[in-house]
Amino acid sequence: MPLTLYYHPLASYCHKVLIALYENETPFTPHLVDLGDPEARAKFAALWPLAKMPVLRDEAKDRTVPESSIIIEYLEQHYPGPAPLIPADPDLARHARFGDRFFDIYVHTPMQKVVEDRLRPEGRKDPHGVEQAMAALRQAYGMIDRQMAASRWAMGESFSMADCAAAPALFYADKLLPLGGHPNAAAYFERLRQRPSFARVLREAEPYFAMFPQA
Ligand SMILES: N[C@@H](CCC(=O)N[C@@H](CS)C(=O)NCC(=O)O)C(=O)O
């Protein structure tokens, strides 16, 4: 099995790639990285100096591939499965990539900002930044709600890389700012939770959820 995924079961960007792997039943070896362990962190940083997860290592091609969106692109190109996550049609492909960017930048990034702030020591917190991040989430929820009024998945009828990006971003964002007031977005989130690939990711993350910082 040439593919190894360096990941952590709780890490949201890792969820995005795990969904893509599970959607296509792509064989891989999971390598859990504990960034809290200095030795494990140093080993991981030797592979990818930014030490951000996930990273895919392809021994067959001697390639190290960081960045969740790029990993999904790589899998689509070199290890395609029965469920393409980026459509062949260039216009639809651009649309899928746009959805991926939207969820990463406008949901995942502000969600991470709020979660990371919870981990900061007293006196080093950034309440203004958190307020801005919560406002960004609110605005994104409104847009998702309008989009999902007439859509099953982010791109319509077919599940795509945009949904891989949406699932973990919304999962953790919902813990900070519940989606409840946005019925179409909430229904979309429920469909994502029911999707077998994401349901499996959540089951595997379950033993680690106690590590998620509460407010
Ligand atoms: N843009 C990166 C973001 C990766 C990222 O932020 N990963 C988090 C886990 S979800 C991480 O490794 N955090 C550890 C750290 O920042 O030290 C991607 O799409 O893969």
C-alpha cells in the first residue's frame, strides 16, 4: 500500500481528506501524529516543515503532498476511484474548487480562529478577533442557507470535494455557533453527518472529542 496519511482523528482538515479517501475506498495507511509529543512533531516537521496536518506520502512515486485540497486533487489524478470528487467538466470542476475554497476560507478559518483562541492562556486572548470570526461565520451561514434552499450537496446533485471541505468545517462551527437558525444549512449539515464517509470519520474521532476545548 503506497499511501500513508499523516493525520490526527480530531483534526478538521484531516477529516476533509479522510472523507475523500473513504468515498473512494482508497487504500492507505493511517499514521497518527501527536503534535503534543516533541519527538513526533520533529519527525513530522522533517516531512513537512510547517507541521500542519494532513500530509499524504506516496512511496510509489516518492512524493510528499501537503494541504488538504491539494491532497484531494492528487488522489483524483493518481488514485481515482468510483466516486469522482472533482467533475471532469472544467466549468463544474471550477465550481467544485470554488466550493472547497468557500468552506475552507469562510467557515473553516474563522472556526479555527475561535477554537484556537480557547486554547490561548488568560491575558493572551483576542476577543476582537473572535468577534470578527463569529461575524464571518454568521455571514457564511446566511449564504449557505440560501444556496442549500435548492441544492442537495454543495454543487447540486453530486457529492464533491466542496462537501468534503464543508463537513468538518460545519461540524466544528456548529459547536461554536449552532446552525439551528438556518434551516436549509442545518438540513445540509444533517445530510453530511449521515453520509457514510463522514459518519465513519466522526465514529473514529469519537474517543478524542473530550480533547475539544469547551468555552
Ligand atoms: N491549509 C491547510 C490547513 C491545515 C491545518 O490547519 N491543520 C491543522 C489541523 S486541522 C494543524 O495541523 N494544526 C496544528 C498546528 O497548527 O500546529 C490544509 O488545508 O491542509
